[in-house]
Amino acid sequence: MSLLLRRAARALLVAALALTMTAQPVMAQSILRDAETEAYLHEIAAPIIAAAGLQPNQLDIILIGDKSINAFVAGGQAVYIHSGLIEAADNSNEIQGVIAHELGHITGGHVITSGQGAKAATGISLLSLLLGAAAMAAGAGEAAMGVMMAGQQAALGKFLAFNRVQEASADAAAIGFLDRAGISGKGMLSFFLKMRKEEYRYISSYSEIDPFMQTHPLSGDREAALSADVLKSPNYNKKTDPALDVKFKRIKAKLIGFMDDPTTALRKYPETDQSPSAHYARAYAWHRGAYPDKAIEEVDKLVASAPNDPYFRELQGQILLESGKPKEALAPLRIAVRGSRGTPLIASLLGHALVATEDPANLAEARDVLKVAVARDRDNPFAWYTLGMAYARLGDEPRAQLATAERYALIGDNRQAMASAEAAMARIPRGTPDYLRAEDIALAARGAASDRRK
């Protein structure tokens, strides 16, 4: 469910596609995994999720590597947030407003019911195409085109009207969630002002937009509808915990350093800025620009200011590892793992560094670290890949095949998942947990492959 009113032509194209295609969430976009960002998003979202009547530990906040200002839900208990939205926000409260809105879609069942709107709209569109074909067969080409265009316009209007109702409903729910969580709705309103500015980038006046051809109510209209409820809330002037906004600035700087062109990131955070956030952004920018010495120089300043910060140590270890210095990366990564209480993403990085040393003495530790990491977070293909390498180098080929099967299953390669799982089953004792897991992967992959052939 987009929060951004996009360019009119783009909106029409997306809506037209929505009439003929089922949703395939995030298929063309990359998911960004980062321990610090995920911890921050869950921290600011937890009270809102609870206020929505959901379980915080059962709902995922997933970061998408896309610089557009967008957030959406796509079925299940997961909220997807584009990195560009975080870059566009000014504080944690604005992101909380976005999350509250998306939770309104989840609790409202809008991903399910939107199919009903699409179904009705598709019926109109198909009917118009059939009428148009009949007119063409009768030799009335111009009339046929008019019938088809009118029908498609009606279909589009009906589908978009359905979405507008959902957006308004999600807005109202969001205000209730924020209120019950004791969080100000001020950020939600201020973020809508950014959306209005985004609209003005593409049009010269509101008169150019047909409000009945928008998937979302216009930002100004949404702001007006919500202002009364937000202003009367006892939480309106409640301040966000300053510690959250310190974390926000770090996350925003990290994403800019990682996602922006290095030159752009360095321009946004010049050398004159000696704040921790600026050091963070420049470290990522220099690293991405293949200047490891400059990147380490920035990280060293961060570490000097907070030697036990697990995320500074994680970045220090990552830069050393990716600069071909895996042995030097071990010490900071061990500190990062301890400081983050064994966060799986950081632990998997330590496991990778242990394998990359090519020292046989480190392989058993790498295996053990990675086994714990994937047990706590199974959605990490690279961790499974590295665990497979550790098993293989330790001479445990059957479990190397099982780890490989896990990786292929996770990335959707059913043929390779089935082959690897069956290879593991051939050499793992029957009835053991590993054998049963390999069997499950093989059966699931075989079933998925069979479904695709139908």
C-alpha cells in the first residue's frame, strides 16, 4: 500500500497492471538485512503493534533497498519499508506514523479484500474488451476504441475508489493505534506535508489532479481529515524519546552512506561534520567507493568514542573482512557478537570471517557460530552458504549438502534444493532430525516444482 502519490502516468500504469496481475511483493526489489536497522525499527514499532492488538514478536518490519518514498503490506504479518522513506523522514515519530498506517491495512484485512476490488474492476474491463471486439468485427473501429477506453476508465475508477476507502480506513486506524500507544500523531501529519511537496514536484496545481483517479486520497485531504483527531489527542505534544532520535540519525546516515552514490553521500556529510552520524555515513561511503583506509579511519573515530558499541564494531569487522583482512576482523566481530547478545546477522558475519581465515583451527568455531545463527534466523541465505562451506571443509559432506539445500529452498531454486536435499538424505542416518529436515525440503521442493508445471 503506497504512501506516496506518484506521478499521474505512473499511477495509471500501476493501477492498470493491478487489474491483470496478481501481487508479487518485492520480487524486483532487494531486501536489506542490517542488525542495527532491524532492531531500531522493531523498537519504535513494538508499542504500536501491541496497540493494534498484534504480537510484536510475530510481525516483521522488512527493509527494502529502494530510494523511493514508500511502504506497503503484501499479505501476512509484515510491513515493508523502503530505505528512501527513512532517508526522507526527519525523525522517529514520522516513521512511527507510517508504520501505524500500514498496520491499519493489516488489521483491516486490506490485502485480502483488495482482491475483491480488483475482481470487480477486472470484470468491467474484460466486458468492455468483449464489446469492443464485437464492434470491430462489425467494422466500427472508432466506436470499438471508444467502448474499450470507456470501459477501461470505468474499471480503473472503480478499483481506485476501492483503494481510496482502504487508505482512509488505514489512516483512521493509525491514529487510534498511536493514541493507545501513547505516541504523538504529529509525525504522521508532518510526513503528509512531505508527500504534498512530492505531489507538487510533478504538477503545477492541484487542479491538474483528478482526485477520483488516485489510489490514495490527496495528501492535503488526508491531512485535513486527520488533523482534528490528532490535535485533540492528549499525546499531540508528547516528545519522542531522545535516544530513539539519536538512533534514527545513525540509521539514516548509514542508509545514505550505503544506498547513495559515494560522492553524493560525502556531499551530504562533509568532513566539517564531525558528528557520529557523519562518521558513520562517510565510513560506508568510503568503503563502497573502495577506499578502505579512509573507511577504517572514520570507523576508528567511532570506536574511539564508543569502544563497546556492537554496531560500530560490526562495521569495523566488516570493512576489514571485505578488505581481505579476515584475521584482523575477528576481534571486533567477537566484541560485536557479545555486545549484541549474539544477534544472528552479526554472528553470521563472524562465522564468515572465521571461514575466510582459511585456518583449519577456526572451522569448528565457525560451524558452531553459524549453526546458532541460522537456528535463530533461518532467512539468511549467505549464512547457510557459509555454514555449508564450514561443513565441507570439516569433511561433513552430508550436512554441507543439507545447508546447501536450505539455501536453495530459501532463494526459491526448487530443483537445486531437491537435488541437494536428496544427496543429504542418502548419507544422513534415517530418522535423525537432520534426515527429517532434508526430507521436508525435498518434499516441499518437489511439490513446488510440480505446481509450477501445472
